[in-house]
Amino acid sequence: MTIGIDLGGTNIAAGLVDETGNILCAIKRATDTHRGRDAIVADMCDMCMELVDEAQKRGLPRPGAVGVGVPCLVDKDMALVHKAANLGTGWDKVPLKRLMEDVTGLKVWIDNDGNLAGLAEHTVGALKGVDNGLLLTLGTGIGGGFILNGKLFRGTYGLAPEVGHMVIGKNFYDCNCGKNGCFETFASATGLIRYAEKQVREGMHPTSSLHRAADMGQLNAHTIFEAAKVADPLGVEAVDRLTTYLAVGIVNLINLIDPEVIALGGGVAHAGDFLLDQVKRKVSDNLFAKGFPTARFELARTGNDAGIIGAAMLGRMMKEAMTA
Amino acid sequence: MTIGIDLGGTNIAAGLVDETGNILCAIKRATDTHRGRDAIVADMCDMCMELVDEAQKRGLPRPGAVGVGVPCLVDKDMALVHKAANLGTGWDKVPLKRLMEDVTGLKVWIDNDGNLAGLAEHTVGALKGVDNGLLLTLGTGIGGGFILNGKLFRGTYGLAPEVGHMVIGKNFYDCNCGKNGCFETFASATGLIRYAEKQVREGMHPTSSLHRAADMGQLNAHTIFEAAKVADPLGVEAVDRLTTYLAVGIVNLINLIDPEVIALGGGVAHAGDFLLDQVKRKVSDNLFAKGFPTARFELARTGNDAGIIGAAMLGRMMKEAMTA
């Protein structure tokens, strides 16, 4: 039994997870980032103790470890949290592992949420049984988790993969990271919305239903994809641009890593086969190694549970490595 | 004792290599691609037999296996050669392993020359002892070899890494592969020369010594770097452009793979510290994970021997895996 915690900008979700990746019990609190770091850390510790009690009540084994997924960089020892822009202030070089271990008395390990979503997909989702597989989470930004040689790949210093910041071209706006042309500025929900907003602002496709959606403050990834599905010209153009650049980024990853499976998750992937069909065609047209077998595409399967499951799998894996 | 063969567009180089990566004896023949595939394969077999005889004459152990490096795609079984544009005609889906085994009676394995240069650096060069390291060969194109988790990484189907075809921007000419914006069109010797040629053609920097070099047919990577070193304006501009895009590609690789060492080889790397200093500065300015430890840079050390050494290490590694 392991506790998995998914610390997001909006909610903290935590759960008891068994060894096969089933969530047996889940709880949730609002992150309320304005409260500051200490209150958030205290809440996570509190939720751990609540889940320890819950395990006891249900006659389940006492949780042996805690995994925590965070939306930011984590050092190679899975101890230090860094650059957590979405969590408010006070998150620079925070020894989150030690802070939580001191309070809970449980062993705690931290990792980036993209990595943990990859681990969740490798345990129970679209990357199960896959030796080399990539998860791309297409949301506000683009996160990723790489499974290489059958294991989660974290790089030398724990910083891989920051796939959203791979530069693939020139864009009309700069990335939050300060560079121009990052993958996530083209192919995330944010990239899609920013482009549609620009086209609306410039009066393009005046018959498009998205002008009205923009007036009502409803220009989002869902409305843009729905517009594209009914051949609305601005919707079609915006989605076409997203899938073109998504394919550029994916072909780069195929050229570099040659994975067996690429799984797509996050809000943009809710568009399902409508997205996949375009991406598959554009990737296929641009492969370098034509005539060879190549990666197959899947939709991610763990959805909102990815964070809890992946975090618990990390805790379990590290605990086992320690006792081995 | 293993035989390593480096099949290039100009020469076939072969050598007897001991278990620590020392070349004990090397021989060379012109490739003469116009002769066609069969003559080239026959030459490689002939060179194997010559090296077997040479080992006997010198009282060395009989070579146990042959590795062959080729400038093209190789399948996952290290048997089939594909898309060898630089070797003339007749190189589509060639079962080179079987063809050479039938004639020589020796076990033969094939791999891409970028991978094998990476393996050579990992055995005796700049990536020795490194768990995650990348070799980039900056020559006519950009080749690469990735060492991940202490081993040569070939991907799922043997096609990784085609690092030269990572799209990083928009360029003024298309890549041979049919796409626009490939890393190698910016940061290879070819990319450097094409840009300088364009600037000469357009009459830019009329005082530059490179106009005269172009008239004399001497506009090459060496003359452009030498011009930059003495502050020739066109030389400076062309090298600045190369190092800017080289840094973009390298930062992408750091974001994705977070390697411990990046080794630079090939003709462009002959510029040595003059190149490295610019690249290090531009990479450092564009890192996503500032304040964390990051990859260090090295010049590749195996030079022209990389092909023979890497090929021999492949043969040795596969032979050991077979008998294990």
C-alpha cells in the first residue's frame, strides 16, 4: 500500500494505491496557492495521516511510502522542489522530501508530474509492457514522461524530459520560459487558444462562430475543437496549425528516440480520434525513416488519476529499491 | 580480437582492434562508389580475410567477430542496410550481415556510423565512464550516438538517433530529407558553407576575405572559421549563426535527455575551443533549468579512428551477448 499525492495549481489530490496501481480511496483539497507554501505542505502531511488512518479503518496494510507529483523541476535525489511557478511564492529550492518526512514519519519521494504520468501509463495505461514509450500531456503546457529501456528516464540530474521547451520553429509570442518557438507555445491548449484569439482580434474568418465565443469569454480548447469538427473555418485553421506543429515535435521525438508507443494525454487529447487521425497522417508524411516500422499512437488512459497513481508507483519503486 | 570496418563514401577503413579499443593494424581502400554495391561488399570481405591473415602472422588471437559502420539507416537486428544515399546505387534493403557472413565465415553486425562513433567515444574517448552522454558529429550532416543508462541507445527499431533531422526553425534552403529546418541545415559544415555562399552571392560584407576565397573555390568550413578567428565580418556572422543554432539544438537535447556529457566531433569541431566557447555561452544563456547542474562539453577524441573502433566494439559486444 502506497500513498500517492498529486499537487496541482488548483487541487491537491491524494490516494491509497495498491501494488497493481488501483486507487482504493481518494481525497481532495483545494490548493489555494495564495496561502503560501507552508500551509500547502501542512495540508499534504495532514492528508497523508488521514490516509494512514483510513487504511487502518479498512483493515488494509499500513502505507509504506509516499510519492508526490509536483508541476515543476525536481532534483535527481527526488527531494528538492524548484521553479514551481504555478504554486505561488516560496517554492524555490524547497526540501519537500525532508519537510514531509519530518512531519509524517513516512518515507517520501518527489518527482515532476509529467514523469509520474508517464509512470502511471507504464503501470496501468497505454505504455504498459512497453520498453520505449513516450507520454505527452497536452494541457496548459506540454509535459512529458519517457520510459526508456523499460524504466522511467529522468536524465543525469533528474531534469529530463522538459519536452514542452523543445524549440521547433518561430512563434508569434514568446514562451513563459523566455525563449521563442517552444513546442508548447504551438501545440498545447494555451498555444491553440492564443492563436485563435489572435485570429479573432485580427478579424479573420468573420463568419466563424468563434468570434461570438470570444465575445462571451468562451474561447477555449473545447470550443475550438468543436468548431473544427463542424468545419468552422477559424476552428479548422487553428486545429490544423496545432496538429501540424504537434507532428513536427513528434517527428523530432521519433527521430531522436524511436519509441514503440507515443501516448497523448491532457485536455487537448480529449479531442480523441479527431486529433489522432490528423496527427498520424502528418507524422507519417514527415517520417525520415520511411518504409521502416515506427511508433504507434495511443490516447493516455489514466486521465485525472495519472498523478495519484504515478506518485504512488514512484513511492513504491523507491521503497523497494531501498529495501532490496 | 575484433575486426572493425568503417564504410564511408570515400574510403573503406578496416582494422584489428583489441578488447580495450586499441587499433593494432589498419588497412584502407578507396570506396569508389561508382563500382556498385557488389564490388564494395566483396572488398570489405576481402579486407576481413586480409586482417585474419595479419592476426595469424602476428601471433594474435583469431578475430571473433566483425562490426561494420555504415553512413545510413540499419534495422534493429543490425543486419539490413537501408537508404545509403552516399554509397551510390543498389543500397536499398541490403542484407549486408548475411552477404558478409556467407563469404567470410565470421559473425558480422552492422550499425549506423553515428551510433558507432558514440560507442567509440564511450569506450576510449570523451564519453568513457559516462552513463548518459551524447556524441554529435558535425560534418557534412549531423550524426549522433546516444549512450543512455550506460549503453548504446538504438531505439525500438534501431533508428535512433537521427539527430540531424530534428527540426529547430526555418531555414533558407530545404534539407536533403525533404523537410525544412533540420538541425543539420543550420549547424553542419554544409549549413555553414551554404550560408556563407548565400551572403557572398548577395554581396554582403564586401570587404570580407571570403569573397576572394569563394572566387578561388576555397569557401569551406576551415576557411570560414579561420576568417572568423581574425574578426572577418562575414566569417564572424556565419560562425555566429552556426553556434546560435547549434546551441538551440543542444539545449533541446539537454531539455529532453539531460545528459552528463555532450561530445562534439566531426570537421566543424576542429575549430576546437573557438567553437566550444561560443556554444557553451549560448547554451548557458538558454537553459531551462537554470541553477541546476547541467551537461559539460568535451571535444570528441577518437577522430578518424572512431569508425573502426566503434564498429569493432559493436562486433565484440554482440559476440559476447551471443555467447553469454
